[in-house]
Amino acid sequence: MQRNFIANASVASASGRSIPVLDPSDGQSFDDLQRSDASDIDAAVQAARASANTGWGTLAAAERGRMLTRLSQTVAAHADELALLEQRDCGKPVKQARADAAALVRYFEFYAGACDKLHGETLPYLDGYSVFTWREPHGVTGHIIPWNYPMQIFGRSVGGALAAGNTCVVKPAEDACLSLIRVAQLAAEVGFPAGTINIVTGYGHEVGDALARHDGIDHISFTGSPKVGTLIQQVAAERHCPVTLELGGKSPQIVFADADLDAVLPTVINAIVQNAGQTCSAGSRLLVEQSIYEPLLERLGKAFSALRAGPAALDLDLGPLIRQSQLVRVGEFLAQAAKDGITTVAQGQIAADAPAGGFYQAPVLLRDVPVAHRLAQEEVFGPVLAAMAFRDEDHAVELANATQFGLVAGVWTRDGARQFRMARRVRSGQVFINNYGAGGGVELPFGGVKSSGYGREKGFEALLGFTTLKTVAVRHG
């Protein structure tokens, strides 16, 4: 039984209830989590407040950096252990789980170095005055972490909050908690003050709701669906609590006729099959200039046919989806596409020895998807790529911007002027030219526009969101 982690101790939930932990590779339960409630959140918030007042919140910035450095080194030493937890908990192939553990190390390294670089300014004002600003932590921050990249999103969210001097209460998704509980334990082992990092597990409608409503939470960071993001905003607005929201995407890969197709192909494929397509920034729409549409789809179709999904331990191209309901959801999208006459170009395979109870979805490439169709508008969160052709640059921009989302975009062209025009015209929080994702980019501010949310995580920019600015005016004559 996995327990909550509050004030550097493993704690049973007040309810005494539990949630089974399923292995997506075979659908079998292998552990249990605490099914916590509002009283557990309250205990965690109180522990975090105590650390904000007398523990982590009182440390000098340089000392916070040293502590985060020690944590990054300890996480690196336990990377294989954490990767195995993530592999079984989330169904991630071995290489993806290891990459996520490495990213967590990098987040802590980056924010360790940023702790004492968060400066204020001096401002010119009236004669006889000196005016300056400094940045202060919010206090206690709440973090609602999704199941698709628990370690990575914990690193970018909690890492930034800690660097800025906040203490944290974390509610992981009930589907993926194990690695984060272990990281909190490691933080305690390297000397983080009790109450600095607190983990409370449970269902979103119970624990997540209690966290968002708690008047002891000074800032909320949420990654998830636009629907739930709206609910969190509404609850937070009742007490004027600031929020940072990353709410998904329907990101386009825009390929012009002059693009290097040898570079395009593997990147486009990886951007939709990585983590079985369960990625907010997945390149789920492929927009191709008409003159190369057929030859590119022919090459992609051959590549898709060779892709294989299977158990995490086999380390194939992709693992299972996170749960049965997600498999059903992706299947409904594909059934609707078939009903509406949308053509399947190619489909990958499920490994012959994949357990029957696993939640497997083979990658699918669809063509000529109408711009208004739900496959071109809604986040599938599975390995499904929707292709469509465009006539010219204006048409490409029109298609790229024709959804409610605006998280990430990829533009593939050798034309330097077009590169900058497209970067300006596409409405998106990140635009990658002749690449996609920039290798994860811990240093690169990340967030969206429109229904993809607002605020920024990752990079130094995240620290600004985890602080409040105070202006001090001194009249000295």
C-alpha cells in the first residue's frame, strides 16, 4: 500500500479507503494508493505552511539551490529505480521512462542554478525617493499533476515553485503516483525541511477539488483538460487565487514542398507515437503542401505500417494507453472516422505476445481529414495522426489556426523568410522551425494560448509565475 507523504512522513489517509494501481501493459492491479479526502489535503497544507514560515521559506536562495542540487544528484543515482516505477505505473517503454527520469534530474539542476538569480529592479522616480522591487514566493503552491508525464511535469512545476521559495502540496493523477511519492521520499532523505514537498493521492473530484478550494493554497498549477481547467479557474476565482494552466493542444506539423523530408519523417512519427500519443504537445495534425502530399503520405504509410505497440518491458515504438477508458475513447474517434468515410493510409501493429488485458492501440495514419471534423479539432490523446493538404502559405496558416488550441507548432521549410513569417502568424506558445520539441527543452518557456491555457512553465520564465512582485518606495529627502 502506497501512503501519502506529508511532513516527511508516510501517512495513511483519514478515510482508510484505497485505489488499485493497474499496470497498463496487462491491466492487472499490483499495488494500492490512498483514496484521500479534504482532511488529508488540509493536513498537507498545514505542513506546507509551517515549512513556508519556519523551514524552506526561511532558507537563503543559495541554500535552496544547494538543496535542489543535492536532490538532482540523488534522483540521478536512483534514476533506474524511478524509471522502473514509471514504466510499470504508466506503461512507458523503457527508453521513454529513462528519458523522463533524466529530464527530472535536469529540471532540478536547472532550478538549483536559478534560485539566486531571481532579481528585482531599481526604478527611477521622483527626486528624494529610491524605489525598488523584489520578488517574493506566493507561499504554499498547489500542483495537480497529470498521468502522462508525472516525473517531467513534477520537475517543471514543483522544481520552479521550490526555487522561488514556495512549499508545495502535490496531487498526482490517480493513474500515476508511484514515482512522485518516491521523489518526495528522496527529498526528505537529502534534508529538505518537513512539509516542503507533500504528496496526497486520490481522485480528482475529491482530492483535486479540495486542493483547488483550500484557502491555504496561494497559487495553483494545473496540467490537464480545458474542461477541468475551467472548473479550477472558477473555484480559484472565488478567493482570487492565481493559476497557471496548461490545457492541451492539437498541434500542427506544417510541411512545405522545399522541406527536407528525410528530417521530417522520423520527427513527425516520433511526435505522435511518443508516449503512445498521450502528449499535450503531440504533433497530431499533419499539414502538407499539395505538391508533396501524395509522396509524403506514401513514405509515412510505409513507416507507420512497421510501428509496433507492446508491453513496456519490450521497449517497442510505443507502449499501451494508460487505462481502458482511454483505449475506448481513442477507439470511438477511429470508429467515427470510418463512419464518416475518412481514409486510413496505414496502421501499425500490436506485438503478438502483448498481454490480452493490456490497453494497446496501434498507431493510425488518416488522410484528407476535414478541418471541421472532430479528428482535426479535438485532442485524441492517442497515436492517431490526421493529415490534410494545403494550397499555399495563407492556407497553411488558416488550417494551423483553425482550432481552439494553441500550444505547439512545427514548421518545415528551407525558406528563411517564410520561417519567420510562419512563426509570427501561427498562434501558438511554441513554434519549432525544422525541428519539433527541441529535445524537451527544460530551458524553454512552455505554455499555450487560447484553450491551451495561460502562464508559462519551464525555463526562467516559470519563476516569475511562482512569485509575486512587491514595489518598495523609500522617501529619504
